[in-house]
Amino acid sequence: MLTGNESAELVVLSLLSEGASYGYQLTKDAAARSEGHLRLTPGVLYPLLRQLENEGLITSSWDTVRAEDAEDAGEGRKRKWYRLSPKGKRRLGQRVAAYESLRRVIDAFVGVRPREEGTR
Amino acid sequence: MLTGNESAELVVLSLLSEGASYGYQLTKDAAARSEGHLRLTPGVLYPLLRQLENEGLITSSWDTVRAEDAEDAGEGRKRKWYRLSPKGKRRLGQRVAAYESLRRVIDAFVGVRPREEGTR
DNA sequence: GACGGATATATCGCTGACCGATATATTGGC
DNA sequence: GCCAATATATCGGTCAGCGATATATCCGTC
């Protein structure tokens, strides 16, 4: 359920609105917040992050997490941090509004209790 | 927004739970209930009705609407009435439950107010 | 010192869903 | 007689979703 790109964008923008984060962390946060219902798989997440960056909604920067012993000049593990841009904040607002609108529309249907049998 | 098959199914089953109806009527009802936000176009609606019938969620029957002067033996306009089957009622229940679950998940994200700037 | 599981980022391309465009026919108002 | 509205129906090109896959580091433990 809910691996769709539409909701994924909303969720990623929302998480980033709470502070900078990186891919793997977003995956874990999404799962935790939704009690396991939302799986932000690599195949969904990374193309999405790339697209969001291309649209100027988020910015990114690399950060190297070096191992305990720094004697080795090797590169160490890399992390790519993402931050919400002002444009991204605006987009998030739009997406939230769109979601709330959708919510109202669907509620107009599911909120109705069934009548008894028969033709209209 | 919301021309997707998923929501369309929910909406059609929901409308039929209120009484039998036919394609064109469903189109109009959906638009009216959602204040124009939901457009159940022919390309969406008829394949969906067919599929729902194949799955045994709805049943159908033809009905001929004859013109005022019945002297003509011609066929007149046809209407195909759809009714929700017991299986369809169960499915509707499931879909509503799924929607409410999704709603809760998304709300867990959009309900949160942003913190001030900075890394987590 | 090497194995495995977790951490971390990233791309590719198959499948199949979506729905705009299109077709057909009747009815009613002007 | 014509046009808009009513009414049902199919088709197939486009495009997106995402499972599968690749690569590399880190760390505990045996």
C-alpha cells in the first residue's frame, strides 16, 4: 500500500521540513512514522530525490563519515544530506492543500451511510 | 487529481451502495458530490464497470427507455443498470477501511508542524 | 582476517495501468 | 433539420512505478 510517487513526494518533503536528512534515514523514518505501512524502497526513493533536486525543491551536499581510526586516507562512508529549499516549502504547502482537498472529496463519498435496498 | 482507478472504484461502489444506477448517472453524481473535482470520464468509468462486474462485485441489467410516442417499434434508448452484489458490499467495506488506514498514515506526516531550521 | 548483516547510494528497464481520443446511436429543444 | 445532451463502449500509445540489481563501507564476532 501507498508506495505511489504522489504520496512519497508528500512524505519526503514533509520529513525534510523537520530538518535535513539523508536517503537511508528517510527510509527508516517513513517506516517508523507509519508503523511499517510506508515502505520507501530504493527504487522509489532515489529517483524521487533526484527529481526533487532537479526541480529545485531540495538541495544536497555530501558528507564523509570517517571510520574511528582516521590514520587511513581512504574515503570512508559517504552520506548525501538533503535540505528543503524555500521553493520546496511552498510545494509542500501546495501538496498538503491538495491532499486535504482530496480527503474532503473522498470523505464526501465514504462518509455516507448506505440506504436500504432498491432503485434510486 | 484523483482520476486514478483506485479512488474511482471506491466512489463507484459507494454510489451503488446507495441504490442502483447507470453509467451516465454515476458520472453526474460523482461530479455533483465532489463539486466538480471528480471527473469519471468514459475512458475510466466503463472499463471499471466491466471489471467490477467480472469480479462479481456488481450485477447489471438492460432497460429500454422508449420515447413518448411508442408507435414506433424501434429499440429506443438503452440503459444499463448496475447494482452492488453482496460481494461488492464486502469489497466496499474493505476499500473504506483501506482508505481510512491510508488517511491515518498520511495524516501522521502532514499533521506535524515544521521545526525551526537546522540539521536534525 | 573473514564472513554476514546492516548501512548507504544509485540505476535500469519490464510490465501494465491510465485515460484521451474516438465511435455509435437516441432524444429533445429550437 | 440540426445541435447539444444523453448514453454506452473500446482501443492502444504513453508513461510511471518499482522490483531487481549493483556497488561499497562498516562493525561485531568467531
